[in-house]
Amino acid sequence: MIVKKEKKQKPIIPILIILIVAYIMLKVMTGVDNNGGVFSFEVLQKASDDVFKFWQPLSFTAKNIGISLIVGLFGWACYECLRLQNKKNLQENTYGSAEWQDSSAIANRKDKEIQDNIILTATEQVSKNMRKSGMNRHILIVGRPGTGKSRYFFKPNLLNATGSFVCTDPKGELLRDCGGNLVRQGYDIKVLNLDDMSASNHYNPFMYIRTIMVDEVDKETGELVKVEKIKEDDVMTLIDCIMKNTKSDQIETQTGDPFWEKAEMLFMQSLVYYMLEEYKDRPLKKNFTTILALIRLSAPDNNGRSELDGLFKEFEEKYGDEHIAVKQYKHFKVSASSPKMMSTIIMTATARLGCFNIKALADMTNDDTMELDRIGMPISEDELKKINDKSTRKSGHGKVAYFIITKPSNSTFNFIGTLMYTQMFQQIDENALRCGGSLATPLDMYMDEFRQQGQIPMFQEMLAYVRGLNVGIVICLQSLAQLKEFYKDTWENILDCCDTMILIGSNTKETNEYFSTILGKKTWYKKSSGRTFSRQGSSSQNWDVVGRELATIDELAKIEKGHCVMFIANVGAFYSPLYDLTKHPNYQYIYEPWRSDETKQWLYIHKPNEETEEKQESKMLSALKQIFGKGCEIKSDNEPLNVDTLTADGYETDDDGAILLPDDFLVGINQ
């Protein structure tokens, strides 16, 4: 798009031309009159010498004034002829105006210190501060396997870490190589390891169902009181995410009738609402193990009744028929009008959640050590205290790094990572509100191998929304087809949310064609020549203009290794070398497998479940606080902390003064 607005010509220019030319002619005519009416070169010379002698008298006769005005108008006519011949020439941009840019095009968008920048290429960097860069931090990277996405982009930017960040790490390579430097910088590292669950932090999705305070009338006093209630739409989102990402041939119906899926959703929602309400004071019971235990109670007897029906009847008597758990269960019972239909729905739900019967997965999801509420919180203890003092939830500092390790060869459990991402977006929204509208600490989310994440509910909407909450998301694909697989109708909207797009290499026509189109066309001069062979031979040369893509599909398929094509919104296209990791100031703190002897001190191995005396005591205190409340004063007569000698003010104790613990306390400690 070429925008050249024509300025309207002001009348002052023609008037000045007429007056100046008329004045000079009047000087000449005055000289002629003074010379007796004889026109000669001497008269012209004297008139030219006297042009700026304004004090000399002029001869204002009708003849002189008329001739001067005519000559003045003639001078203006000559000016107009020249002006009209000088047309705006768009020949060089006839077919397009695209150009390759260099680093100077975004030099003013870069901070002085490398750690304050996003490293895009060896020559281009932009500030993490969106006010400085004038662009959002969402980036799309497309590169086939082996093109160096991890080494050229993810590792340099992980070495640049200054705030909270989340990284999908399918092979565990980024955690292994960069984790040591993060620990050196004071980061707490949390890992969701779906490949080796024994080396994973624990993640319980039900711990992140948010609560809100609502006004209710107290049945005994009739007064209006504040009551804490679960945020019901969080449960809906969680169930929806599970349903979308646990589809299989065994679960999908042959008819494609949505009735079964809707009925199953009602059944699962009722169980989750029941569990969250019934065990609201017992967090160790809020997990998928409990949900599966409830499902096992749903088998109907000969009369069509089940133990689960009895539990919901007691629940209704306790909480009333307006509770959402009761409503959803009744809707489910209406939809499952026959025992066969009910069995089919229950069987499908069991198959969908059956993986949580695996001990390793159950252990990983029965409790929570992930602390997602730390995302984007202040790093400064003083600022953190101010925010925590205003909220019932007390969060830790925001200097935390989350790694999600998936198993490329087996996607069975990858939906757990999708659940985590879904709840992270909810947590980002909540933490931004707590911090005054935007996260106090910048958050970067590196979604490597984006396809393995499955379908994140409302991802396109969240991508557009979190842009203004101090969040940057990097989406990494092997081709655009992977994006279309899960987001058939909104994939282009996702691309629109990314101000920066980088192509490192692709063999697919669709991907290269898309990039070739957005790079645009450039107008080139074309020289053509011709020659005739005859008795009187002749030759000719002609110059013309033609349009050509800045980079054609075949040229993009042959991008030189170590280089990339980058497009930045409102700036243009770049062809640049990728960043050399060895040039980074923190390169000395990275682990490199090919020179392990030199760098083995920075090899990071995550062992969150390695028991130490300190960890056991911390875990015991944490479990007690979850059960008895954070305001409870917990004491012990022995060192280290001993369950048998714990006392807590205001709670039932035995004859020796020790707390009578719930049955599930020791289970939680062992986990």
C-alpha cells in the first residue's frame, strides 16, 4: 500500500509568480521609456542591474502596466505547464513495494541490555517492554524438525529469563541444559513430567478451581452474610477440556450423536460439584481418585437404585435442591431414562478417566505442589506482601519456571498438560487483577511442539486477551497444518494475534505459500533484448517493470541452514542469520551434551520427590495447614516434627494432647 496524499496548491504561488515577473517587466519598460522608447541590450542590462533598487521611480503608464501583466500571466502559464508535466511516477512500485529490511528498521525498539530483550535473530532483538517495542510479545515460529528451533531461539531466551515463564519441553532437553542457570539465578523450578511421573511435581487440577464471595441469607439469623462459593464456570471449563482432549475410537460413538457426550458431561459435572462441596474442608479428598470412587458407586441394583443415588439424596437434604450438583445429577438421571443408557454413559465416563487408576498418575494428581498461583506475581518481597495482604489467597514470589515434559511417542497423558495450560490462563487473569490489572512480573510461555498440547479451550480469545496483561506467548509448529488440525475455524485469528512470525524451514507448500503471500511483491526493472538475422540485421533493447514475490515458494523451501525469514507487523520482512548461542553472555552456565566434561556442573536433574528431613517437615506442615486452616498454630514437642506429638489450638485431641488427625492425613503425607 502506497499512500501519497496530494497537497492542494495554495493561490499564493501563482500570485507571487505573476507579481515578480510583472515587476521585472515594469522595470524593463521604465528603462525603455527613459531611453526615449528605444529597446536595446543596454536597456535590458540596466534594468537587470536596477531590479532590486526599489527606491527608483517606475513608469506607471497604461501601456507599461498592461504589458507587464501580460508577461506576468505568461510566466505563470509556463510554470503551470512544467508543473503539470511533472506527474507522480509510480513505476518503481507498480506491482508491489515490498523490501527486505535490516536491523536499523527496529533499532529504536531494542533495550540496551540483552536480558531486557527478546532475541529474535543474530541481528534483530526487541524489548520485552511493549511500550518500548510498540508490538505484542506473541511470536509464531514454523520450522521442520532439525532446523534448530531450540538452539537458536528457546535456549538464548531461556538464558535471558527475567520473570515467570512456562515452557513445553517434549524431550526434556531445555530443562536439562538450562535448568542449572535458572537455579543459579534464584528460580524455583516446577516440572510436569508426563514421561517420567516419578520425577514430576504434583499437579491437582481441582486445587485451582477458583472461589468467589457471594451474599446469602443465613437460615438461622436471617442476616445477609458473605459465603465462599466455588466458581462454577471453572468446573465447566475443566470438564470441557477433558472431554475435548480424551477422545478416542473407544469413546466416540459410531452415530456421532451428541446426546451421549452431553449426558456424560452432565454426569461428570455433577460428580465434580458434589466432591468440591462435600470435601471443601478436606483438600486431600479433592482429586480424580475420589471421582472414580464415586463412579464405582453408580452401578444400579435390581431396582435401578445405586449407592450414588443415596449419596446425592443426603447431599440434597444437606444443601438443598438448588445446589448445582443436585441440578446436574437430576438432569443426568432424566437423560439416562433406562438402565442400559445409564450404563453406557457411566462406562464412557469411566473409560475417559480410566487412566487415573494408574498409580503413578494418581500419585501425581492426588495433591498439588505446582503453585500455579505464583505466575506473574512480584519478585520483590515488599510488593508481594502488599498484594497478599489484600487477598485471602497467599501466593509465593513470581520468580518461578514451569516445564511441561510430554512424551512424543505416546500422547495418552498429554491432555494433563492441556488442563494445566487452561488453568494457567485462568490464573493469569486472576493474578493480573490482584496486581492492579497487569501481571507484576512478565510472563513468557514457550509452547514448543504446539500440536502436542491438544485443543486448549478459548485459546484464540485468551491469546488476544492476555496480550495486555504483560504476557508473551511463543507458538512453535512444524507446519501451519498442525495449527489447522485443532483450530479449523480460528487458525488465521491466532496468526493475527502474533506480531512476529518466523519461518526457519518448511517443506510444505501450504506453509511456504502463506509466508510468500504475506511477504508481498516487489517491482523490478526487466531488460529485454531482441535481434533479427537478415540482410539488414537489427537489434533492440527495452526496459520494462515486472512484479515478483519477495520470496517464492521454492526459495522459502531452500532457506539456508542457520537463517530464517521473519515478518514483523508494521515493519516488514527480514532475512537474517539465527542467533549464535555461544555469543550469549550466560552461555558459560549452560550444559552442552557434546562437551559434558566441561559443562557437567550445570547439568540439571529434577528430583522434586527426593525426601529430606526438611522436605518431610515442610510437607507435613503444609498438609496440616490445608486440613486445619492457615491460621492454625501448630506445635510439636519433638524435633524433627512428629505426627504423634502435634498439637493445634481449637481442635480435638487425645488424652495426651495430640491432634486427632483425619484418616487421609497420613496418606497425604506419604504422597
